[in-house]
Amino acid sequence: MKRYKGCINPECDAFKEQTKYKEENLYCPNCGCKLEYVCKDCHKALEDDSDAFCKHCLAKRHDRFQKVKDIGVAVGTTLLAVAGTAAAMLSASDTEDTPKGEK
Ligand SMILES: [Zn+2]
Ligand SMILES: [Zn+2]
């Protein structure tokens, strides 16, 4: 997973604007402070460099992922139902000789 560095100097605009820097950048071009790996979501310095998100945001994302999966299943079922209805309507209009409403 791609990680980002950020300035963690509270006085710095790069911190306030949560500017993300590439891993190869060592120092903040704005204030000269050493850049730290920061959470992609909340821009907090990471205690553990092995992930792109802090533990808090990881947990949050996991929750969201779980929800998205649930919604995906629900949407899939709805789509199937809608497709079934549409197919039924199509075949009905094929067999019935529907008047076109002329005159
Ligand atoms: Zn800075
Ligand atoms: Zn975070």
C-alpha cells in the first residue's frame, strides 16, 4: 500500500492543509521540519509505519468496507428483481397486441 509523508508541524501551512508528500521527501519544503509518515485519512503521524492509515482510520475503513459489501449485496438483489420485472414486462408487451393510441 502506498504511504504518504506529511508535515506534522502545527504551525506549518502544509500541516494545516494536510499536504501529502512522497515517501522520498525527507523534509517539509514549507517549514523544513522532518516529514513523518502520516495517515492518509486524518493526517496524524503514524506510530506504526507499516500501513498507510492509523489504527483508528483502519478500523473506520474496515467498518465502511463491511457496509459497502452489505449494500452491494442489497443492490445486487434489487437489480435482479428489477431485471426480472423488466423482462416480464417485455414479454408481456410482445404477446399482447397493445393499441398504439391512434386517433
Ligand atoms: Zn512544514
Ligand atoms: Zn487516521
